[in-house]
Amino acid sequence: MKSGVIIYVAGSAPQDWTEDDETRIRSSESHADLIEIITTRTGHIDVLDAWRALLSKGMAHIICKMAVFRESGEIEYTGKELRLCG
């Protein structure tokens, strides 16, 4: 069963937030087949949009993890997770 993770990061992304930062976060979630990240600078509108993208790519087990931006610009997971599918 393929698994996907949505990382929803609350707050405004730092001005220097880049795709490299998102790539680094994706590599830290090694247990998932696909990862979608939602920030104020990504292409997803909301969790439903990211969920739909993962479902269309065949993900059967999807978890949404909550995070916030620290003042340093790094993300910090809140520990809150929601199983959306599977």
C-alpha cells in the first residue's frame, strides 16, 4: 500500500523559503512514498487540494502533519497528525 504525507505549515513562509527547503523536508519523511507540503508559498490551496493530488497518484494511506514556522525560518512539527485515508 502506497503512503503519502501532507505537511501543513501554518504561518507565513520566510522570504528566503525555496524549493530546496521543501526538498530537504521531503527527504526527512523517508517512510512515505509521496509528500506534499502546504505553505504560503506552495502551489496547493489547502489540505483538500493536496489530498486530492495524493489520491490521484495512487496513495492509499495518507497522513496530514501540522507544523509551524519558527522565527529562524525552520519548520517545527506540532505533534498533531490526522489520518485522512487508509
